[in-house]
Amino acid sequence: MVTDEFALHQKVTDGHAADHDLRQYEQAFRALKAQYVEAWEATGYKDAEGRERLWQAVQIVGKVESHLQQVAANGRVAAKEIERLKGKRPIF
């Protein structure tokens, strides 16, 4: 039980950090995606490799953003679980 609660507290801590990072980097994610798309649109028709790299870059930025969103959501769920457990603790 203590280990489970410790893991929940760690998820809450990680979730708070991810929320903070998302707020800090939200504009950067948007700017990076826009820059990559703009660069992709400017590639020459023969530059398939360049377009592929830019597409991959956009996907990676999205995956980082999604990962942070998932960690933040897991932290919110863990916080609710901790509150639920506090209400169910036996009194000895």
C-alpha cells in the first residue's frame, strides 16, 4: 500500500512538472510546428528526403507534446486516487 501511494505521489509530482512544461513550451511547440510546415512548403519538388525529415520533425514535436499531456493527465488521475484512498483508510 505504501509503495502504491508513493508511486501515486510520484505521478502527481511528474504531472505537475508536465503541466508546468506544457504551459512554458506551448508557444514553442506551435512555433516549431509552423516553422517546419513552412519549410516543408518551401522545399523543391525533387527534395523528397527534405520533406520527409520535416514531416518527421513535426511528428516528433507532436509526440513530445502528447507525452507531456499524458503525464499531466496521469498526475491528475493519481491525485484523485490519493484523495479516494485517504477516505478509505482504516483507523487503528
